[in-house]
Amino acid sequence: MPIAPCFDPTTGASGGSQGGGGGGGADLSALGFVAVDLTDGSWDLTDPDTIVDTVSHSSGVNTVTFNTLASGNSNNAWGNGNTQRGARWHKKLQVQDATGGDVQVQSGDQFIFQAMIEFVSPTQSFAASSVVCVSADGTALTAADSKIVGALYRYTTPTVRQSGSIGGAFGSTNSSGPPVRVSTAVQVRATRPSGVSYLNTNSSGNHTFDGNYKINTSYANATTDLDVIVGVGTFATGGITAGDDMKVKAWFRCIVMSEPA
């Protein structure tokens, strides 16, 4: 699925025109986000512990209904350690060129990846977490291999919530507000993701908190095809009862740039 056209409309070169006049570069003022629809046929599911029962989509909201998961470990929690066995939908991270063709984003590209998650109250809740991230390998089951960077939203109950950013095994979150929507951004250049920042807003769209998380990682090479993932799981060591659900409303976009000559 295309994410964002960010190439010069006349030459096809990435990064936009470097011409004079009104200033160089592509006009990104109307650049939109891609709404996540996990049922649109573009996503693959990796679910090593078969925690997902069904997924449906309506009015921008993905409803994930779960199977039983015994409590006692944090393997299915996002942002809680190196093991990442939480279920995740994934696909190749692509942008559009000037002609509308899909271009694969690779680990050696210079780009900005942005993600947003909005809280929607579940019908039958459990202590849950979700992420929307760029990843070196959407199927990987450890942070060392997945190298995820993006947005993190989690709650122990529907009224006790926190959100922020994640990079690898851990992240930075805040509960002020409580937050309703989190927006994150990370710059990647020379195979190195920089720190990922986040801005939280409340139900009125007002700022409640902002922060960042420094990522101490690099991609293994400059030629890996990157993925985008939408992950769901537990908050920490709690379990899941069959029929529990999460409502996942999320967006993402990617902007690839060229270095100046």
C-alpha cells in the first residue's frame, strides 16, 4: 500500500525539487496519513502463541478479539523486554514515486516515519498494549531482531492509560490526561534510527505531555527491506480471557528524502 508521495513531480527524483523561486522541496502541507485497516488484504499476521481469535474493521476501528492466554510472563507484552511474542500484522513499508509506483523503503534510506494511535474503549477489556512501528523484520520475536521504532499505547484498565514511543525492547510513556491520542516521529539516516519523540493529547485535542526515547541500535546493513507492523498484546504479566478485545485505531506515514548534492 502506498504511504506518501514525496518525489519531485517533474523529474521523478526523490526528495523534491531543489529549484529556487518560492523555495525548493516538495509541498508536504497536505500530506496525509494512511489509516490502518487490518482486514483490507494487505497485511500478514504473525501470532506465535495464537492469541488472536478474530479481527474486524468498521469506521476506522479495528476490533481484535482474543483467545485465552495464561498469565505469568511478559512475552506477549510490547515495551516490556527483549522477547516480543505479541501478535502483529505486518507488510512491506513502501512509498509512492512521482508516477504513483510503489518504492520499497530500505534500511539505508533517509526517511521520517510517523505513527499515531487513538484510544477506543474495548468492550471486554484486559491489561493490553499496542504498537505501530517501522521494523527491520515484522516476523521477528525479539527486539534485537525486530528493531521496532514507533508508537506505543497501553492500559491496565480502560481508565488507566499511558502512551508514548517505543524503540526496541523498551520505550517512554506518560499517563497525564489521560492520553487519548499519541503521535510519534523518528528520523532514520545512514542505517541508524534516531531518538523517537511523542506528543500526547486528550479528548479535546489539547497537549498533555511530550517526551522521547533514545534508541541505541543500528540496522545490520543498508539493503534490508523494512516493514511496518501493528502489534497487540498484554500490558505486562497478566493474562487474557477468551472473548476479551482491543479496539485499534491507528495511522502511519513515511517520507523518504535524498541528501543534497
